[in-house]
Amino acid sequence: MALFGSLVIALALAGLHLAALRIRKLPLVPENVTGSFAGGLAVAYVFLHLLPEIAEGEEAIGELLGDTIEVTALFDLGIFVVALAGFTAFYGLDRLATSRKTHGKPDSAGLYWVHLGAFAFYNTLITYTMALRLETGLLFAILFTVAMGLHFVLTDRHLEEHYPRRFAANGRLLLAGALLLGWLLSVIVAPTSTVLVAILTALLGGAVLLNVFKEELPSNRGSSFPWFLVGMVVYSVLLALVTAAAE
């Protein structure tokens, strides 16, 4: 059942990736509204859902390995080092792309494929662990899907700005395909290891942190703070309701 549900979610996310350009340019809805709403929702997801999930992963690893190794304060930092690595990797790629654009250089095919490959890996992680999210709770998985789906609106804008010609040609299709690949991998090699799942969640978490903050918070983006606030409040209230219902 979880695998079927995760397939439905993977297909929905792939559809949102393919429709991201249309979502950003909805009639009578300025792009800064859709982008800011998605950004506010994603920021609420990061602080209220993702960071606690990473902390829970650290606790789970400590409990699992506590009988075989000594769990020290330094060991406890390990999962957050993984999150930092995900953050740093995406920041480095973004800086390379931005530097070329700032200096008037044409976009590099090699850099494009590395950058796109990083986002494809990011998407694969999302759907690879989706079945486990469904086992945790359907409503939590749905909220996660909404957050990631709208987050793709920001991802789409980011990649189109850096690689307008290349990304329009094949980027959205490949990123959608990566979501389906993640689901297929979860069928072939199910993510059952607590340590592996915690590490993958932390890696994904670091990448999400960078991409959410980078896309929504810069002042020169033409963002709408009221719509950012609406997105943040809507997700926070929904998450509070789902958490209360789960108790």
C-alpha cells in the first residue's frame, strides 16, 4: 500500500515539475505571489518539519548504535555534518553558476549537467524515502508533498534563470524522471536501514535549506512579504492540525 501511495505522490510531483512554468505564470497572479507563497510554505516546512526530523534521525542512530559504540557529543554532530555537506554542495554549484553569469560568460554545458544532476539526485532522494513517510502517516506525507511540489516552483525559476536555453530543452523532463527513478529504486532496494534513511534525510535537508533560503530571502528577488507570510502561516497551521490529530 505504501509503495502504491508513494507512486501516486511521485507522479503528482513529476506533474508539478512539468507544470512549474505554467504555475509561475498563472493568469492574473503575479509570479512574485506564487513564488513568495511557495517560499513561505517551504520555510515553515524547514523549521517545523525538516529540522525536527533530522534531530529525530540523530536520536534514532544513537539508540541503534549505542550498544556497539560510545555515543559522544561529537558523534551526535555527525548527522548535522551530513546536512551541512548537502547545504555546501548546492551552495558551491550555485556560486559557480552565478559567477559565470556575473562575469558575462555563457552558461557551461558541463556546469549545467552537474547542477542539473545535483537536483536530479535531490529529487531521487525525495521519492526514494516517500514510502517510509507514508508509513509514518498519510497526512504528514501529503503535507511534505505539498511543500516539495510548491518548492519545485522555486527550483524551476532558479534553473531557468541560470540556464534558460538548456533547461527549457530537457531540464524539467529529466527532473520529473528523477522523481520516478527514486520511486523505482525504493521498490528494488527498499530503504530499511535506520542509519541510511537518517543520512539521506539529513543530506536532503541541507539541500532544501540552501535552496529555500537562497530563492526566497534575497531582497532583490521582488518578493511579496504578505504572500510569504500567508504561505508560512498556512503550512504551520496545517502541520499543527495534523500533529494534533496524530496524537
